[in-house]
Amino acid sequence: MTSIGKLTATVLSGSQELVATLGLLNFDFSLVKLEAPSQFRGLGAALTPTRREIAEAGSTHVTARKLGALFEDIIPHTPYLIDAYGTRVSEIASSATANPRATLSDGIFADYTGADGTSIWAAATSGSSAISVHLLGCMLARMFSVGEAISIWVEIVEARKKEMALLSTDEPIKLAHMLAAQVVIERNQLAEWDNSARAWLRRADEAKNKEQTRLMLILNNLSIAVNAKINTYASVISAWTTALNMMEELLSGKPQGIQDGSLLLALSCWHLYPDLIVLGHKTAFQNDQLVPTEGKLTLGLERSANSDKDQSGVYWVMSLAHMRYYGPPVHLQRSIATTSSRLSADQLMQVALGSILRGWGFKKRHLTNAWVERLKTESNWVRSLGQAANSFTSSMTAGNDIYHELHRKLFALGHGRGSAFVEDPKSFPPPVFGIPDFQNFIPLLERDEDRVSLLRKYAVRFFPDAKPWEVIIRYRPDLGRESKKVPAEETTTVTNDRTSQNQEVEQNQGDGVGAETSAPANQNLPKLSLNDSEELGIRWGSSHSWESFVDPIKAEDQSTERSSRLLVDLGTSEKKSQQARATKDENSKPNDEKAQPAIPSTSFEYFLGDPQVAALYVTSEVLASYQMEARAPYWASKKIQRKKKIDLDDVKTALYKGGISAQSLDSFLRDQSPQPFYQSLRALALIQDVYQSLPSATINTEVVLRPLHNAKWLKDHFGVDRTLFSKSLSRQQTFACITMLETGTLDLPISIFQNVFAISSGDSLYVAASLLGDPGEAIQPSEVRHVIGNIGRPGINLIVPPTEPQVLQLPADSWRVINRAPYDGTTSNCFSDTSLHLRFSDWSIAIDVGTSSQGRRDVEASLVEGFIQVNDNGRWIADLDILSAFKRGCSQFDHDYYYKPRCEHEKSPNKEYNMGARDLCDMYPMTAIESWEEFLERPEGPAVVRASKNWLARIATAALGVQRHDRVLVGEEVCWECFLDLANVGGADIVDKILFIN
């Protein structure tokens, strides 16, 4: 073995032999544990025992020690920063919101619950240099994706080791430095290090939400690069050390000015908030007690000289040589801004609102009074949009600048980068779901008066110079969308030919309004009496004028009864009123002096509206004149309305006055459901439903950059019947939806989630609700719950059970503790020492996420094998696959896996009935199960597990009972009626397998 004397001489001389010499030393300096600074002890006390053990003696501690030693020489001395940061992380860790403590309801996930401060505590127990390395980890995790950050870590570690190896032999070298230059830090260790920092950022952002939001809104108005260095190692080290030095100066009470984006990036992830002096604006006071009042930061909102005009916020340009196995370095540019932050489900709706209004060609001003919320319909996506619109308008009047500015930024995100989130802007359907189209809007109105009044109003706009008898309204009284269908024998459909004058007129109306394709005729319309017309405010020239009109749809059909026609003129101008009064005066003269109205017999052509409900018709001459005016330039034509659209104000008026039928609106929206736009809206409503039970979960902003209606989970949900009013998502679809929103990019097939019982990603665990509650509770099989925490593995991990869970085989001498006591009808808990724990095997497999991941070194998503371990006072009993057991369970008595989680029977006080059941029980004595030995060696005949109010033991025994083909019934007490039912239909063979869990 190499002598210590030679090693010492080698160290002092800097000989190259040191490299080989160090390799012979049987010494791992990374296992050394130091005393954590007092400011960090609050964090250490708040960690779960599992996380604390990993941080102090596990792989994360090893990584912290190695990284600290590797970069120690280039890290500046920052005592103020370390003290302040330790105080802040301990403060965050003590927050019940940011770091909830594990409770009994967390069940098998209790060991993984709470904020992931593993890397912080590992650094705190590894020295001040390791704490600084953790701060660098936060900077990289804030700016870059998982794979990108890991690749940067690999590159700078490799570069640093090469740099240390090239130290001059003339320089005195510390032993620890040379040891550090030879350490091996695996890529998976760096991935765990990054994952812990990434998870911590989410919880810290939540704890400091107000300060963080204010800071991010300011950063969003900047355009500044972190630095302009091209080399990755040089750029990272420069940004890191610059941020450390400047933050130390601020915390020592010295004001600073921004020269590049290094410190701003650090501010966004270290959660220390100096007051900001924004040039040209008022000072943004953060009032952070950990930052001296003198330590103010000055920055300007003008773009820096080296900034990218198309990039907002603080951005970093990087070239990564270690991201792919093959190919040139990957060049990328990333930024932090409001739009790069994570979103809540309500904020996602704000982005969707901006995307929708962009597609409709609307601006924010169209949200005044949030009138979309007035759409009364069963469609929950309509209500969601209305609530989003109402939230946006409320933010403008709330007097909270931060709240409104955030809404404005989210709206702008949907209006800009997220414009295709709901639908491709080029394929958007008509505005406001097509409701302002006359043919859609007219049938939605509930009252005839509203239909006629609306058509009269627009007739004057379209034909201001038409004579009273040249424009008419035809309508069917009390006929809306739901009742407008006419028996076939009463209608005649006339299809317009593309070359016909009608079609030509419609095609030339412009503004994207399509031509009507049909106009039914001869519909036996009832005649409107003069008194009715007067009530509607309709002026008539003479009651005899009816005789001069023919059916507007089919002039040659003279067989139609006059009483079947409704012809209304639209003389609303002053001139028309005068003509009407003159005609009335003429009618008062003797018959021989009356002048007959000069209204020739003519045909009328459909112009707009719904021909089966209420529509506007005009003469061919008037239509031709309108066509000519509509084609003329605006400056050369008369002031006529060109767009065949209803003003939004008129739609709003109808909504506010309750003039639109909810039943008709639902029917109309159902007809639109196959369109991608409406599928996206339905998806948004489903997302709202899912995240309503996940209040603390957040969504990756990148999800808004691609069309929502293409999501695989959505297509699987709708299947063939793409109705807007579909049932809720299945558990598999819910997990797939959450995966897409959690990552922003991963749209995985539903089949992958077939056996998944939980997902771990970032700071979140998404767990099938059936695993977190008593089997007797009414829990929907599709329900998923959110637990703050993670399993400590990078990327997104889909946890699946083993194919054949193991169960303890009792030793031969277990008979000593098996009592077989008869059941006495009372309840008790004999399984108080039972606990459930989540454990993992070494099996995992990468999930194919598409061609975009080909060649990448890091896995974005994995299937991980996890099993639920049942322990009795620390002794292993069995491994469970609870979901599979309950899924197999069926309440049919002769099913192989009988399982009845709840009993609907009322417990009868009838003594004769109970006596009958007890007589049966005398035939089949019931045994009490009071230990795991008694459970595993099942008694003959019916049995009762005594685990009252112990949901962990109840769910374990229920799952194992189903697995071994017992007839499992769960309840607070034995249900004698269930017992009798099974005995009567199944006989002795079934009764022998009855297992009550109570």
C-alpha cells in the first residue's frame, strides 16, 4: 500500500503521481456529516424521517458533499446570504400550507408527504459551499426543463473536474480538492439533486405567493439576458457567482443596480425580496424583513443593449453538448416570466378566454359585465367561461393592481402564444358560438314579439329605402328551436342552386357569411289579425292589402289559403308612417272613392332568419339593389348594414332580459359538439371538474401552446358519441389528463394508465382516492386526490403494482397465537399496530413519449413498480394491490371475487328477524378474527375481522380477503340481512366464505 509519507510529499510537490495515489486510498469523504447552521434547523425538524435520513446519510447527502468539494474554490464567501436563506427556508417549512405535515389520511404516502427540502438539508449538513451549490440548482431548475438542467449539471461538473486537473504543479494543492477532482457523480444523482430543488421551488412559490407574483410581473416587463457568454461552463459559473456576490451585498445593506439578468434569476428562486426601484415607476416595496431597508435594487424597464426584442423576461441562451447521445450540441433559449410560471385551473381558464376571444376577433373590452355568464345552459363549460370572464372584469374593479395585472398577463398569453390552445385561429367557428347569426339566434328567442321586433330593427338597417310592401316578415307563432319541425307533408324544400340569383346574392354579402341552403314553403302559417299586429307595433296600409300578396316562398302556388299566410310590412320610418296614415285616411272614404293600394302581385326571396320560425323576405329588385350596394366600396355606398350578424349588444339585451330559452340553447350547443372548438371547451370543463378536488395542484404553462382537442385522453373519453354533456372521466383518463397538464407536453395513451394507482411529479403525488380512505366510504372509482410530496425520483413517475403481490406464509408454530374466539356481536379494534407503507422494487421502465425524446439521455416519464406493504408492529405481513382487488370485486354472490363495500340495509330492530338470523348463525358459527395470524390462517365458516374505525387495517384485510376469494362485506357492524341473503341464495359453500370487516 502507498505510504502516507509519499502521499504527503506528493501533495506538497503537486506531482502527477497524486492521481494514481488517491485511487488507492480506501476513503470516501462524502459520508462526512457536518452540523447544520442554526438557521436551517427549522427545516430539518420539519422533514419526514425518510427524507431526513436520505439527506443526512443517503444518496442526496453524498451528492451534496461531492458538489460542494468540487466547486468550493470558486464559491465566494457569503455569510449574510447563508443566514438569510436558512431563515427563509425554515420559515417556509413551518408553513402548514407550503409544507403540510403527514396525517393518518395520507396513509401509505405519509413517508413522502410535505415539501421536499431534502437537497437543502443535505447541503446544510455538508458545509457552506454545498448550500451555495444548492442555490445554483434552484437557478437552473427555475430556468430550464428537467432534461436541460441535468445536461447542464453534467457539463459543468465535467468541465470543473478538467479545470482542477490542469492546475499548475507549482501551486500548493489541498488534499480535498484533488480528491474532489477524482470523484464520480452519476447522472442519476444529479437528476435527483435537480428534482429536489425543482420540487422545493413549487412549495416556496406557494408560501411566498404575493411577493413572488409581484416580482414575476415586474420581470415580465423586462427583456434582459442572464449574460452573453457563449461557453456553457463559463456562462453558468459567471451567472452563479455574480448572483451570490450581489445578493450578499444587498443583504449587507448596500444598494445594487442591475447590469445583467443573473441576480434577477436568483431573486426568482431564492425567495429573498429586496425593494425594487423601477426607473420611471414607483418603488415596488416587498417589505422583506430579511433584507435591510438600505439594500434596494435598481432596474430599468427599457430593454438592454444585448437583449432579444422578441423575448420577454429574463432569458438565457445555452448550448448543451450532453443532452443527446448523438448529434451536435442543442442550442436553446429559455426565459422566466409570468407566462413561464405554473397556473391554477382558474388561471388556465383565463388563458383559454384570451385564446377564444382572439379566435373570435374580440378585444378585452368585449368582456364588459361578463355577459357570457348569462348564458343559461346545462353546459358546465359555458358556466366556466362565464366565471372566467366575470373574474377578469372583477379584477379591473377590485383595486388590486397585482391581481388585475396577473389577469391581464394571462389573457395576453391566450391572445398571443396560446392562441391555438382552444382551436387553430384559422378554423375558429363564428363568434359567441354562432349565436349572433340570425338563423341561430331567431329560434333561441322565446317570444314571437322579440323575434318580430328584432327583424324589424335590422330590416331598416339593411333596406333603409325600401317601400313598406317590399320587405316582409313571415313567422310561425310560438315556435322556437325545439318545436319548429313541421310534418313532411306540410313542407316543401327548395334547394338553392349555386348558379341561381339567390345563391349569388348570399355569396356576395361578404364578411364570411355563408348562404342559406334551403327555404321551406307552404307551411300553413296562421293569419295575423289586425289587433295582434297593432299590439306588436306593426303598421298596416289596409286590411285589403292581404289580397295583393302571394305566398313569399312559392308565388305560383295559388292554392294556399289566405289564412295560412302571415305577411308583415316593415314601415317604420317616418315616411312609411305617413304613408300608412294616408292610407288609413283613404280607407275612411266611401268605397267608390277609395284608391286601391298599388302593390303588384310579386314573389319574395329569403334574406335572413330561420324560414321555419321567423325570417325576413324581400323582393328580387330590393335584393338586387342591396347586393349592388354591398359590393360597392364603403366610401361610395349608402349607409347600410353589410354583415348579416346581430350586434352583441342585442344578444346581451336578450340574455339579461331572459329572452333566450335555456332548452333551445342546450339543443343548439349539442348540435355543435363534434367540432374541435367545442371539444376543447368540454375538455376545459372536465379539467375544472378534476382540479376542483385538487385545489393545491398546478398546471404547466406549456400546455397552452398546443390544441387541447387533440389530447388522447379526451378522444378516448368522447369515443364515438362526442356529446358536450358526457359523463365524468374514468380514473385512467383522469391520470392521463393530469399527466398532460402536470408536464405541459406529455400526451400519453390511456392504455399506459391501466394499472397506475399513483403519479409522482415535482412536488405532487396524485393518488387514486380508493387508497386514501376507508373501504366503506362512498368513493368514486375514478376519483383522484392530491397529496403534496413526491417519491424523490426525477421526471414523472407512474406507479404500478407488482403482478403477483406476496403474502406472509405462517410458520408451523403460529398455532400458539391463534385463538378462534366466537364472535360476540361487539365491535373493537384489534389491529392497532397495523401500518401501511409504500415501497419500491428496482424495476422501472422508460415510457415512449414519441419521437421528440429519441436520442435524449434523460427519461421524461417512467413506469415504477411500487407495492403497498402491510406491517404489524414493524413485522411484514403482505404486499397489496388494492385497486386490482377492488376492481375484481363484484356484489354478485357467486362471483369469484365477491366484494360489497357498503350495505344499504337498515339495521332492523325486529327481534324475530334478528333471532332468525341468529338461528342461522347457530348453524354456521361466526368466528372473530383478532390478529394477523388468525386472518392469514382463515377459520372455517363465516368470520368477522375486528378492526373498528381503523381504515388502514380494514382496507388491508378487505383487499387480501377479496384476493383469496372470500365473500367480503364491509360495514360498521355485521349486517344480518346481508348474511341471510347470501345464505339463502348461496347455501353452505357461500356462507363458509363470508368475511365481515367491521
